[in-house]
Amino acid sequence: MRRSNILSLILLVGTVFAFYTVIGEFIDFYKLEGTIFKVKDCILPNPATTPCFYGAFGFLIALVWSVKLLKFENMKKKLHQKYLMRFLLAGSLFAWFNAGRGILDFYKVEDARFEGVVGCSGQLVTNPFTTACFIGATLFLLSFLYSLYIYYSNRKIN
């Protein structure tokens, strides 16, 4: 399997996971609020205002970009590989900032391990390392590191 295909596969997993999570959040939100358009005075945060929502679209953009890269000519491919790598770095930083904030919030609350705290998506968090935010951040980091590997491998070959 070509390296670019593996990157697309990692991004596909991230995209499916993120949209599965966001759709579940929208369903839960709709059940509680009766609409998806309410953003103030909500029991749970509206999913369109959460980092997970934006991360899902980040994964989708990166996936489409990585698939298009497969058809580019050599020089154009190198340039776009560099841009995709930078995009994945930005996505990874965004995801880890939010995951890190959730981890810090979790450990600030006394007895959070036993009772849980409400995370950024409105779900009860009893372990910050099993949240969708942490898993998404890990997948973003993995895709960034793999794109970095592809970029530097291609620089050595040519």
C-alpha cells in the first residue's frame, strides 16, 4: 500500500469517528431541546458550537485533500503535501489544545474520577483519555506525523 493511501486511511478513520460522534451529539441535543438551532440557555452545548464539530470538518477537508493528492503531478504533489502537513499540524494543535483543556478541567475537580464532570461536548467524563476529543486529537497527531514522514521521505528520494 502506498504511503499516501495509508494517510488517507488514517484520515478516513478520523472522519468517520468524528462525524459519528457529532451526529450522536446532535441527536442527544435534539432529544433534550427539541431543535438543533438553539444556542443559548441549553442543557447541553449545541454541537455546532463544540470543537468536535469543527474537528470533524477538519478531518473531512484533510481526507478530500489527501485523496486529491494521489492524482497530482510530482512537483504539485510535493507542494500540496507540504500544505496538507501544515494543515494537519494546525488541526493537531487545535485538537490537543481542546483535549488538554478537558484533561486539566477533569483533574481540577475534586473526586472527578468517581463522579465525573461535564466535558466540552456536554457528555459526562469519567476518564478524559477515553473522550472523543482525546481520540480525535490522537488521530490528528497520528495523521500529522505520518504526513511529516511522507514529506521528508519524498524529499530524500527526489
